[in-house]
Amino acid sequence: MKKLLFLAALFTSVAAFAQSNKEDVDFIQSIFGKEKKIIVNDFITLEGAQKDAFWKLYDEYETKRKELGKKRIALLEKYAATYSTMDDAATSEIIKETIALGAANDKLIAGYHKKMEKAAGVKAAAQFYQIEVYFLSEIRAAILENIPFIGQLD
């Protein structure tokens, strides 16, 4: 559980420093990814071919998840940069992008759950789904706790 809290704190720092440059984002994502992989490895125990298939798919998933993470950070940067001047059109655009990004994350997890179910078994796929949804929920909560609501600072 301490590791999970560390990951939430780490991502909160990403949200708090949304003005980061590409190298900083890549560095933070690499730390987050390594810590996350350790937790996933502790949570999901597999042997033989199922283990190999799971980790191959997991690594593919992580590459795609990190790209979505970069989009999330870019959206946070956009939100921070335009917060005080957002008109109705800009506000609507931010919300549309937020909804699309959330849907893309959910679709990615669901798609890899299905692939993992075939390759590594139902239990491993279910565990993958559970832990990924947990991580994503923690990240979403950390972001919401660290940004002002629209109109809050007017």
C-alpha cells in the first residue's frame, strides 16, 4: 500500500508541475513505470508461457499508456495556461478533450484486458484490470485534488 501511495504522490507532482519539459516528463514517467511494474509483479503471479505472454502484452500496454499520460500532461498544461482567460468555447474544448482522454484510457485498459485474458488467463487479466483501474482512479483523483474547478478562482 505504501508503494501505491508513493505512485499517487509521484503523479500528483506531475500534475503540480504541469509546465515540465519533455525530458522531465519522460523521467517522471520512467520512475512511475518502474515502480508500477514492481507493484504489478507483486500483485500478479504467473508461471511459464502465461508469464511471458502477460509481460509482453503489459510492456505494449505501458508504451501506449505512457503516450496517453503525455496527452494528459499536455491537457493539464493547456488548462493551467488558459484557466484565467477561458471563454465558453475554450472551456467546452477542455471538457471535450478530457472526456476523450478518459474514454481512450478506459478503452486501452479494456482492450488489453481482453488480450491478456486470452494469453495469460482470466485471473491474471482480471487482476490486471483491477490494478490498472485502481491506478487510473488514483491518478484522476490526484489531478482533481490539485487543480481548481472551472470558475473557482474568478
